[in-house]
Amino acid sequence: MGDYIKNLRARIGTMPIIMCGASIIVENEKGEILLQLRADSNCWGHPGGAVEINEVVEDAARRELFEETGIVADALELFDVFSGKELYHIYPHGDEVSNVDIVYICRKYSGRAKADFAESCDVRFFPLDGLPSNLSPPTVPVIRKYVESRGVQWTKT
């Protein structure tokens, strides 16, 4: 969590805030996507996080990807912007957020995926028809739309 959110939370506690996030769906040459097992919830999701004050969204997405997985995004393509009730989330420690998630696709990258063991316990690539059942709730609409955009039937709830 960046300084902006920490300072905000120090003032308002866990009450709901609107949070602008930047995320990346990394796709490998086999068409699999990179997911991280979140340390806070033990759920899988695509890498991403909060945009800091005055930070360019693409830079935030690249930063979060590198911090959480060790992967460097060489090229980004805007996928979509997600918001609304499906992205409302209460973190295990009680913080409430209404996420606005700006999501990119990355097919050109370097580095080897590895967990940071602070925010993620594991990172690995999954085939679109073999995603884990315990997806992090606010990532479900994003991953569902991505899977369907690739012509694969969504089978998760």
C-alpha cells in the first residue's frame, strides 16, 4: 500500500473509498495468463494495485507487475476499465473500496515470474480453461471478460 492510501486510511479508517487501480493481464506464448496468489486473501488474481498521486496509470501498472511478480512489461495494450458493484471489495483487514480498475494486456515482457512473498505467495501461468476456483472477487469480472474475449467459455461463478 502506497503512502497516499496509508495517509488516507490513517484519517478515515476503514470506511469506503473510491480507489483507482492499474492492473495487467500477462499472457504467455501458450495463451495462458499469469495469476498471483494473494497473501491477504489466499485468492488468485491478476497483478495490480493503487495508482499513486501524480503517477501515470501505465507506470503504476508496470510498477505493480514488477513489484508483485518480477516481470517487466515491455509493451502494454489497454484492455478495458472496470467499475461498479462487482468491484466493491472489503479486504480481510476491513478496508472497504469501490475500485475503478484500468486493465492492460501484456504479451511482450521479460523476466521470470516469482512471488514477492509480501503481497503474493505464488505466481504462475494458467490456461484459460483451467483457472483456479478461488479467484479474488474484484478480479472475477476482469478475468471473465478477458476469457470470453479470447473465445473461451466462462465456467466460473
